Amino acid sequence: MRRLANHLIGVQQGSRVMFSDFEDGGAMWTGTGPREARVRIDFDESFKSVPAILTGLAMFDMDEGSNQRADLTHGNVSPTGFDLIFRTWGDTRVARVRADWTAIGEVRAEDEWDVY
């Protein structure tokens, strides 16, 4: 269990279209095999420490003629942001994906600042 050592907890949320590859013939729509899309999310305000991140598929548009394979996760989490990561593989054709995210973590008090 992660224990937060601060009574000030911040929550930031967002939604992001990660790609729309059917419009321009991008790799998620025209390719095969392992493929990955990464999008950097920068927080409006930084956290005091690395926050916990929750992600979810808010919308996906996939071709009906192939298996629907999707893996949504996150990485490179820091107090200032993180990467949304979408992966697919095989013959899956993904037209577009929108991901929702929530970050929860410690924030600084208004009167808290570094001395040096």
C-alpha cells in the first residue's frame, strides 16, 4: 500500500486523443505486428512526489475485420507528468483511441517552499 505523508492531496484528471491514424494512413491503421503510441501528459501543477496514475480507454475505433487487441498503460511518471502508452499487435487495425487519466498524490501547502 502506498501511504501519503501529507494531508494535502491533489487530484488532476484529463482526456486525450492519442492518435487518429485512419485519417492519414498511420501505422496503427495500416501496419501489422507490434505497434506503440506514446503521448506525454504534463500536469497543470506539479505534485510534491510521484503521483499514482489511473488510465482507461474512453473511446476506441477498431476495424471489425480483425481481432481487437489493445493494451493501455502509463510510464515515465514524475511529479510533473507521465506518458500514456497504447499498444496493439498482430493484424489489429486501430483507427483512433482516446484515453482518460487521473493522477492522485501529495501536493505542497501554499506556505511550503524550499529554503535553498
